[in-house]
Amino acid sequence: MESFSLILAIVVVTALAFDFTNGFHDTANAMATTISTGALKPKVAVAMSAVLNLVGAFLSVEVANTISKGLVDEAGIRPEVIFAALVGAILWNLLTWLVGLPSSSSHALMGGLIGATVASAGFGAVHGDVLVTKVLIPAIAAPLVAGVAAMLATRLTYRMGRNADAKASEKGYRAGQIASAGLVSLAHGTNDAQKTMGIITLALVAGGAVAPDSDPPMWVILSAGIAIALGTYLGGWRIIRTMGKGLTDLQPQQGFAAQTSAATVILASSHLGFSLSTTHSVSGSVMGAGLGRKGGVVRWSTATRMFAAWGLTLPAAALVAAIAEWVCGFGDWGTAVVAVFLVASSAAIWKISRREIIDHTNVNDHDTPKAPAEEPAGVVTQAIAAVAPPPAGPAEDISATIPAPAATDPQAPSAASTV
């Protein structure tokens, strides 16, 4: 029993470590556009986001119940299985953070849990209907819905403000961005902190510490909220740079539209118990806002790398978790080997990240070698630029106008995407 209690404690600590990585990995979801447009200073933005993440953790437990009661069969799930799942999720979070790609922490956790469960109990222990309806379908629908909503909201915003004073309008939308960023942070805490609550509750059920079908205990809710808030305050500056400057160049009007659209989608999904990826929602809304401004562009090379990371998240985390579960199956020494591997790998990733430090002092500098470089305009983009009408008013002033196809130097850099 003493050994069992030890493994259960290890699982809880590892789950909170995942929650911590979730916080700094997903800070960009709430604050990247606010930071990139200058609406808030970077450190102020992440502090505000951390507080609201903590508050959001107490608003609902529907998503936690989806994970702890719905995704896998609780019967036969051992604490070691959950530990292996967390190993896969944490390593994927750290790898994508290192390269600055906004992938889904939610899907990393789901993939890890599925892979470890299959390795331990077979495919029959995974509830396929829940996986499809509450994980996979929202993964596809969320960025599309948020993107279309943000694109329409951006166009409406510019149309309504086309005769307004540009400086006054920009100032007003910066204030609106702060409010909408707060809403996204609140929604993130409501959705993402619950995933760790669900995992810890599942571990407690597997260990016999709480009864099956129990809601998360209050100490679980509190600890998960604190862990994600601390991670958020550190700021995932690498991903903030990609989200704020790498996908598109946003003006305050676009930032406001993107954040409001994403927050609406996330809060609705939390209410319905969908384990939605906030990363997918916010990324979709940022791209939609980029396309919604006349002359605005999306850097599709960056978006393509991001889409590839999204597609790899579930299977990659599942594979690592399955291998970890297989090693844990050798007994206590196997679990110790996996724990040492997790700590060593995390330390190595952190050490590699020190070669190029990105923090609040340079997060908006996007002309470094690691940042998305400006790309030459593609044929389709040039054709659109040639026939596009000029902006209707000062509120639609575009700072990065796409060069016409008659440019004399075909290699000249452009902020537009290669299409």
C-alpha cells in the first residue's frame, strides 16, 4: 500500500507539472495579439492572464468530467497508465514550445491518455464515440468556426469605423482588446485547467482514493488552477512571438475581433463539455482576422508548419505514452526509468532553449533568424494585389501593402505569404 501511495503521489505531481507546461505553452492564446499590437506591456499581459486563468478554473467541471468519466474506461486503469500518459503530453508540449509552434496541449494530453490506455488495456478501453464527438470533431470545427467568425467580425469592424478618426478608433480598440483578452484567459482557465483536474481525478479513482463517477475534489481544482496560473505568468514567449507576429500582422481592430470570436467559441464548448483546444480556436481566429482586413495576409508557410504539428499531436503523444507504459509495466524500476527520462529530457530541452533566449524584452522582434521570415509574394497573392481596390478610409490603413506584380526585383521581400 505504501508503494501504491507513492506512485499516486508521483502521478499527481506529474499532472500538475503538465498543467504548468500547459500554462506557459498556451499563454499565447490569450495574450499574443494584445502584446503584438501594443495594447498591453508583455509582463502586465501575462500577469493579468494568470489571475484570470486561476479564476476560470473554478467556473465549471464539465470538461474535467469528460476526461475522468468519458474518454477511457475507468475500470482497469492503473496510476502508472496515467503517469505514462502525462509523460507523452509533457514532452510534446516542451518540444513544440522549443520550436515556437502553437500546438494543442489538450490533444497532447488526450493522445497520451489514449496511447497509454491502449498499451495497458487494449483498444476496447477507449470510448471511440466520446473521442469522435467531443475531441476530434471540435478539433476540426473550432478553428473553422472561430476563423469565419473573426473574419466577418473584422470586416464589420472596419466597415463601421471607416469614417472614424484613425487614432481615436485604434485607441478604443486597444481598450477592447484588453477586455477580450481577459475573456480568453478566463475561458482558457475554464477549459484547460479542467483537463488536469480530470486526469488527477481519474488517477484518484484508479487508486481507490475517491469513488467512481466523482467530481474533482476542491483541492484538485485549487491546485490545478494555481499550477496553470503560475505557468501562464512565466509566459510562453516563443509561442507568443509566432502567434502574434508569425501568422499575420494584426492591427487593434483585428486583435479585438480575433480574441472575442475565440473566447465565444471556447466558453460555449466548455459549457457543453467539449474538450476543445484553445490553441486551435485562437489560431483559427487570428488567421480569420488576418484575412478579414483588406490587404491583410496570412503567412501560410508558418500556418502549414502549425497544421502539421496539430496533425502529429495526438499520434506522437500517444506513441511516447505507449512506450512509457510498456516500460512502466516492468515494475517500480521501470517507472523510475521513465521518471528519470522525463526529467532528463525536460532539462535538455530547456538547455537547448537557452541558445536563443526569447522573453518579454524581445518577443515583438520578429526579424531574427528563428522568427518567420518575410516571404516573397506568390502568383495568386500578386494577382489579388493587382486588382484589389485601395482602402476605403483611414481606419483601414494597411501598413504592409502587398507589392504589385510589376515589381522589378522578383526576389524583393514581402510581408505577404507565398500562395
